[in-house]
Amino acid sequence: MRPALAVLALTLAAHPVQAQVLAVEIGQVGTIEPADPDPPTIPPEGGNLVGSSAQKPKRYLHLGNQIDAKYCTLFGFEFRAPNLPAPLTMPVTVQLDHPLWVRPDGRSGTRERYPNVLHQDWSYSGYHLEESWTLVPGTWTFSVMMGDTVLASQSFDLKVDPGQKFPAGGCGAPLS
């Protein structure tokens, strides 16, 4: 584990003088075994090209930020605020900066934003490569944010072999 790149002063007591620094840590990072696929529970909004849904990793298949990206790969990271007293939680936004995506309808973008929750135990954020137009190589950076303040960030380097075929049964089919 490594400490977050930024910290936030948070008043956790009734008196403003009794503030403490909220430290956000990054935990495990890598590719994970995806849970059963669910449709996005949050539709695309604002400039987002895709919707999002909550996922909890079953188990990590590969640890590290170097991702051999294939269709149906799910990769991401864990984060937490160990000094945030339970059961308190804080809403945060996860911002994903990625190489240029160009959808079949012509819309394009390099950033997605979606809600998440920060608490004392591990939270998870990641991305599931389910569309050909998202299967692009380069650096993908997730930032855990409160307003405009970056609390923590994690980058991944995706390598994509050309000519991949989408699995006939979709991403819900067993992968070898």
C-alpha cells in the first residue's frame, strides 16, 4: 500500500478546531475476476460516454498497473480512508482520464466521471472493457475526487494487441 497523493482536512468533530487530516490510501491494483455482468445502474450523464455500476472484486487475477487488455478485461484498484471513523462514509467522484474513445455514433471523449463512496474499509473502482471503441492502449488514470480536490489517483498502462475478436457469447461467457 502507498499513501495517497493528496490529503483533505476534514472536520470529524463538532468543534472546527478538532479537525484531522483524512489520508486516502491505494490498496491492491490489477485485473480482477468480474462479477456477473449487470447493466449500468447509472446512465451516461454530462460528458460521459458510458454508464456505470457498482462492482466489488471477487479476486485479483493479476496484481500491478501493467494491463494486457483484451475484450472483457476488468481492471481497477481499491482505496480507503483508514482514519475515517466507522460508520462514516463520504461521497466522492471517480474521474477516469483515458486515451481518446470514438463511439460508433461519432461521439468522442477522454474523460468519464461517476460517483463512489469513501469509507474506512476498501472501496473499489475500475473499468470493464466491453466495447471495441474502449479497447485502446495508453495510460488510463483514475482519480478519487472531492469537488476539485484529488484525494488519490492510480494510473494503468494498457497494452492492446490488434485484431482481437469479441467473444461470441459476450463478456458473460466463460473466458479461457
